[in-house]
Amino acid sequence: MTPTPTPVLAAAGTGRAVALTVDDGPNGDDTMALLDVLGRHGVRATFCVVGRQVAAPGGAEVLRRTVAAGHLLAAHGMGYADLGAWEPERVRADLVATLAVIRHALGDPEAPVPWFRAANGSWGCSGRVAAELGLQPLGVTGTIDDWRTQHVPTLVANLRRAIRPGGILLVHDGGGERGGSVEALRTVLPQWLDDGWRFTAPAHPDRP
């Protein structure tokens, strides 16, 4: 796959296909609980992981379980900094370090990390730098504001409002306590599957 600097904003597939993406982890029990929910329903997601979270105690174990379950990975930076305001070389150093941490945790220097998501949707030069490193920038079409609240009924309503055919849906497993996000997905996922929604990968620009 040949990356382009422009963020992907579509899921692979037609009809009620959606790409579920998960930001800011891994985050211990919250990510483990989320993996349980996704595994129970056979749903695959793209996990946009933070280097320092992978390097934190227990992070590598959670990451290995994520990959073993068939989920895709995206680099989300070493921390939560806004890469959109950085110079290219600083962005490059951060992404190279993030990839090194991910691959070290997985014990595989060639482990695939096909995607990159900029924190806060602030891109600056980071999309171009990511593409040069072989990472395809990945955007968002629907968010649930779970960084603002962990009130489960609110998040359930936000999930139902945010999903759309062909879209890329964002939830969080890190950056704070995210048990409410997991519970909201636990409620909504079986209903979505009964309604005919399919969870696919993001649509890479050089593939139909």
C-alpha cells in the first residue's frame, strides 16, 4: 500500500459498513474490557496507540493481545501532544520513536503499523511526514465526545447519532478513565449487528 498525505475518511465496503477506531491507549483494564466486548461480537477495530502507554507497565501485554485478536494498529504519537504545530523533523522523530516502541513491545521489528492518526485532529505537516514513513493518515467522521463525559446513557445516544454508512467512528480507551465508553459499546454493538451493520477496516486509498 502506498500512503498519501490526505487522511482517509471512509470505511472499506458498501452499505452499512463502518470502521471502528479506538484512540489513546492501551489503558489497562479499560482496553482489556473493550477487547472482551469486541471479541464477543467478532468486531475488529483499528487501535491508535500512544507510545508512552505501550511502554507503561502492562502496556506491551495489552498491545500483544490487541494484535493477536486481529485488530489493526495506528501510531498516535509518543504522547498526547499536538503534532500539528511541530516542525517536520520533530514530527518524524516522534513517529519513529512511537513505531520503535510498538514493534519492541510486539517483539517484531517488521510488525505492521499501517495507519497514523494526529492527536486532536490537528495535522499540520504530520500527514505528509507520516506518509513518508509508510503510514497512511486516518481521519474521523463520527465522534462520541467521550473525553467530555463518561455518562453511559449519553454515550449510548452519542454512538447511535455518530454512526453512518461508510464512516469512521472514534471512541477512546485511553487518555483517562474510559469504562463508560466500554459500557456504551457493550450496549450498542449487539443492536447494531442485529440491524445489519458490518465493521470493516478503513479504506486505504490505493485499494478499492
